Amino acid sequence: MSTISILTTILSLLSIASAVPFTPSSTDLFLHDFSKRALTCPSSDKTYYTSGTKVFYIGCNVNYAGNDMPSPNGQAAGSLDACMDICAKRSGCVGATWPLNTKKCWLKKSLSTATTKTDVWAGKLQSTSYVQGKGKRGLAYNNGAWTKYFAIAGQASKVSWMVNWYSKSTTADFTAAAHSKLDFVPMLWSNASDLTSVIATNAASAKNVLAFNEPDQCGGGGSCLGTPQQAASYYKKYMQPLSTSTRRLGSPAVTNSLSSSAGLAYLADFLTACSSCTVDFVAIHWYGDASDVSGFKQHVQNAYSVGGGRKVWITEFGCASGTVAQTKDFMRSVLPWLDAQGFVERYAYFGVFNQYQDNWDLISSDGSKLTELGVLYNTM
Ligand SMILES: *[C@@H]1O[C@H](CO)[C@@H](O)[C@H](O)[C@H]1NC(C)=O
């Protein structure tokens, strides 16, 4: 899996880079100004559009008949974006319809039941509040701005938590309101002094803390901590002091290598070497082919056995190979299964990115919305 190795190396560099507080430059703000995107159908169907502080839910071939606002109304608008912008600025406007043939913007004072109407595009004003989804599902991310799409009120998201391989979240960006709704889980990525020196402060209010990232792997995103016994000694020194009656600690997150010195074998030896440690749940990663649903399930079950009955967190998993369609099938098979297993506490698909592999990226390449996989992961 050399491609994986290279990409995860890049990702680990990004995770380290995220240790630097994020201060948006004007360029960042432009890039993240979602109102600049051009809405088109069918690709914008069931996505969200932000205009100023307001968020609209886009429907293709959707009409809301009647309930028009008083004059001025029915103004010319060159695009659905422009129409949403007019509605956002008009007090009392709760949505608008935009027929493709007339390109007029019909502002609504209330919304009738949505009906299907060919070539009418519509936007429905959303509550601008953000909520925490209910579920075990998490976000593995580097760009905090994109967590927003999973926290928009009213979309029944199953996403409730997030992880960025560092011990602190990047809340400096303008989606802080969304960000604060998701449970950020700090991670002590390795034994490096710039990480161990800040973990106690950064994890002060955390209910769960994740330990070393792939200590069983050198390169490819692994923290390469040596033997399981060495990893146990670092755990005793840097993780154990974080254990309190209200804070739970995860094991180092191991790869799914089948080598006798890595993967679940490493985890087993770690737990033996750390038998005096507080390890409240075990953390694992899995990468495999999209068709290997049974292999994935078996691996998660094996982790539960190795963990001696501890609950399991799959803090990274993804399809190393497979098309987007095959990956959607993989998600349709494993997500309900994970949700149904009592011994699976949390999991995070890899991940909230827009530039790695089509079957990994939950965010569109321009950063403006969820991909098909993202939509599935958000609510299925
Ligand atoms: C971190 O772990 C590596 C691998 O075991 C070791 O060589 C290094 O000395 C450790 N550093 C600290 C600060 O513990």
C-alpha cells in the first residue's frame, strides 16, 4: 500500500502543521466564502448554500407555490445564487423559487408544501443554528471549516465528534459556532516533547483522550514508537496522568497490518506490557478494499477480543481501493453494522478531505459541500 503510505505521510505532516493556530488570511476567507459558489442542478440538489449569515437548503425541480412576498418581488436574478442572496437580505423572506426559463426570483413569506416541478430550483432558509448529531460517527479532519456541513440543524446528522490528530481544535475560523457543537477528542500523537508538553492543558476539559497514532508503523502516518513495551512506557509517562474519574483514555491506535510485530499483535503486547495502566477503550485503524466488508467486520471483532472486552473505537478507516460507487456500497454495509454493535463505541471514516482519493474525500474539491460519500456518511 505504497500510495497509502505516501498520502498518510503527507497527512501526518498536515496534522503536525495543524498544531499552528489557524489565523485566516483574506485569501483563506475568500476561498472559504461559500456564497461564491455557483449553484447548478442536479449537482447542488440537497446541498446547503450560505449567504452572509443565512443558510439555504437547495432543491432541484422543487416548487413552493404561492405565499409570495409583497412587491418588489419576481425580480430578475441571473442565477439561483443571486436569488438566494436577494432573499437573505430581505426581512421576512424564508425561501425563494427560481424558474430556469424566466430567471426570476420569487421570494416567499412562508413555504407551502414542496412539490415537484421540472426546471424550478428552490432554496429553503434553514435555521442558522448548529447542532450535535446523535451517533457514534466522527470526523477525521484537518480543515475545521468543513466540519460545519455535518452540524447544520435539521439534517439529522449522525456525526457527533471530531478528531484532527492534535490535542487542540482549530476554532479560529468562522465556523466556530458549528465547530463547538461537535465533541472534539484530543490526541497525543506521539511521545514528541512539543506534543507531550501541551496535552494536559489541551485535554483539560476532554472526556476522552486518544493515544499514539500508529506506533506500530514508521512513516506513512505512523508515530514509530518502537516495541509495544516502549510504547507502554511512554503511555505510563504521558497518558496515564491524564486518567481521571470523568476522563477515559484510549489505547494507541494500531494499523491493520497482519505482521506479528504490528497491528492487533502489537496491541495485544502493548496491553500486556501496560497491564497496570488505565486503558478504557481500544483504538484501531483499518484500510482495505471496498469489497472486503467481511474482512473489516472480522477485524473490528478481533480488536474487541484482543482488547479483552474493552469497547472499540475505529479512529480511521477507509477503502484503500475501490470506486466511489463501491465505497458507497461499503458504507451502506458497514455503517449500520457498526451502529448496531454494542461493543463499537465510536468510529471515523477517513476523512473530511477534498484532495486525496475520490473514495476518501467527504468534501467536494472546491470545498463548498459534501460529496456523495459525505452525504451518505452524514445522515445514512
Ligand atoms: C520517543 O520514542 C522513540 C522511539 O521509541 C525514542 O527513540 C525517543 O527517544 C522517544 N522520545 C522521548 C522524548 O521519549
